[in-house]
Amino acid sequence: MRKYFSLLLMLVLCNGLFAQNVDAFMRSNQKIYVVTGVLAIILVGIIAFLFFVEKRLKELERK
Amino acid sequence: MINFFKQQWWKWLCAGLLLYILLAGMLIPLGPGITSIQPFVFKTDSVYTFSIKGYNTNFSANNNTQVWFKAGQEYFCSVSSKVISTDEVQVSFGIPSAVASRISDNNYDVVLNNDDDGTISLREALTLLKGSAIEIDSTLEAKVTGCKVEVNRNQANVFAFPFREILYESIRNTFYHVPMWFAMLMMVILSSVFSVMHLKSGNVVHDTIASAFVIVALFFGAMGLFTGMMWATFTWGDPWPNDPKLNGAAVGVMIYVAYIILRGSITDEIKRGRVSAVYNIFAVVIFILFIFIIPRLPDTDSLHPGQSGNPAFSKYDLDSILRMVFYPAVIAWILLGLWFTSIIVRIKNIEIKNL
């Protein structure tokens, strides 16, 4: 839990520090990086789903 | 449906379609368009030199590149134009005060045409400021008015996605954000069908499938919200603009979060199946109400395309090349949802057996 929390905190801090640069970067090259960001979110979502499935499978294996 | 889950072919179809939408969605180029014009303000009676920047364009001296300026319904021609490179053209243009005074609109659109790119434009590109410039060119009226607007080709001569202002390359998100909601809608509709079947039969298998569909629907709902926030930040300038469709979608997701909580709170298996099935049938109606009906009410104004009385995905929103990737994308994400559901159903069935 602490691991996730620290990761989240890091992301929020990074966002605060580099918000201006990130904004300029995302708008560069005709906003193509917005598509990259959306695909990254979907990938993270699918991996989160895999973790969710794995957690339930682990419980079944223990029984 | 249960037999369909056991089959294998549609998983291969899903994988193939996902690969197709990823490759086609990222590799097909964006069509030509005008990104900017410098300077963007000017005064009457003097000739200015404007630099027009294009994207994926083929400006050339050989392909009849012409530039017009449009205010209201009237077209004005440029004094002269010079092609610098394939994506830059320099144009001399000015507006006499006699002409400017009879046009109520102070915003001028730039319209450009050549034989490769077709007609491309930048709306409200120039703003006419009050007052005249110091150098006055009295022959200007004859130069810019009364020109002929003749074009050989209106559509670009390329296989490409349409170039839209503000969206630009992020129009590709049509294949990665919009189908999330289509998939979620499909999942909640299938879930409610299984809830009805559970109420009729009392079979616990139907209840399991209905709840698995809701979990996957929530997955797609979360993906739709997060990808939408990403897209909105860089196109509408705010991750959460006060948009009726957005708020409706958020409430819709909340309704299904409540479904999961409701299921968790009832321990008796038969009671849980019955209560959650009834809730689910109400939920799907309210979900459709929030997603489709409320954003279309006449007094609401949504940023999403096709709102306030207009059906979405009219011919103006999606052109034929977007459709070629969009429809496979909808099928691919729905099949991925079915795949996820089948995995959750199998885990739940083992859990029930182990009890």
C-alpha cells in the first residue's frame, strides 16, 4: 500500500513541477502525444485488470 | 451467450481487430490543413504580408495554389502570393476601409485551394482592428474585390483522416476513447438481459454473468472517463468542463459502483441475486437516460459532437475513412469486454463451487 501511495505522490509532485512543460509538450506536434497518453491510460487499465484477476486467482489457489 | 463464451474464434478476431485499429489508427496520416497565420491582426487600407503555415500540405508553384480571405459571405482575393515551401505560403493582402465598413464581421477566414490539398481553411484567422494604417494604398479596392473563386478540386487527393481545428492529430482518439462508452453500453445492456433471465429462471449462473458484465462495464467506464479527461485537457482546456454528457457519464458510472456495493452488502445468495437483478434493470434505464436523453434536452449545451437535439455521428462528424477504423474499433473493444467477462465468470464459477 505504501508503495502505491509513494508512486501516486511522486506522480502528483512531478505533475506540479513540470506542469508547464508537460502542457507545451502535449500540445506539440499537432497534439499527437494526447493520443499516446490515451493509449498509455488504456494499457495501465488493462494491466490493472490483470492484477485484479490475479488477486482473485491467488485466493482460489490458496484454497 | 454461454456457448459463445466457450468458443475461441472471437478472441482471435478481437486480437486481430485491436491490432488493426492500433496500426491503422496511428499510421494513416492526417489530411492537409492550415495551422496558423502570422500576423493575425491588421488594419484597413494597407497591404500586409501574411505567412500561412500548413500541416501535411503540398503547397507548390505548379499546383495552382490560391488564397482567399472571407468575411461574412464575401470572398476577397490576395494581392499576391508566394509559395515558400510545401507547408508555408506568403500572401499579401489588405482591406480598404470602404469595403470594411459595409461588412459587419471583423473576423476574416483564410481559404486556400490547390490541386493536391483541395480546399482548406482556417476560420476566424484574422481580426481587423479599428483605424487605418499609416501607409494608404488607394488602389487596394480594385485588387482585392471582384475576384473569381474557381477551384479544380475541393477534396484532398490523399487517403487521410480529416484535419480539424483544435483536434488536429488527437482526432485519432475517436478509436480509443469513444468506443469505451460503446463497449460500456453494450456490457450494461447484456448485464440487464442476464438480470432479466435470472429473475425468470432463478439460475445462479445468470446472476454471476450479470455481475461480471457490470465489473467489465465499470472498467470501460473508468477508461472512458480517464481517457476523456486526458483528451479534454488539451482540446477543451479543462479535464472536467461542465458538460452535461460528462456529468451524466459520471453519474452512470456511480450507479454501477452502487450496484457492486449493493451486492457486497447482501450475504444471502438468493436474496442477493434477486435484489441486484431488480436494481440492475432500473440502473440500465437510468444509465441510458443520463447518457443519451439528458445531454440532448434542448436547454443543455454540450461540447460533445451531436448533442442538443442532433443525432451523433452524422455525416459531418465522421467521414468515411474515420468510419473504416471506427466501426472495427467498436467491435474490437466490445469483444475485449466479452473476453474479460468470460474470464471473470470462470473465476466466479470456481469460487461458487469451492464454497
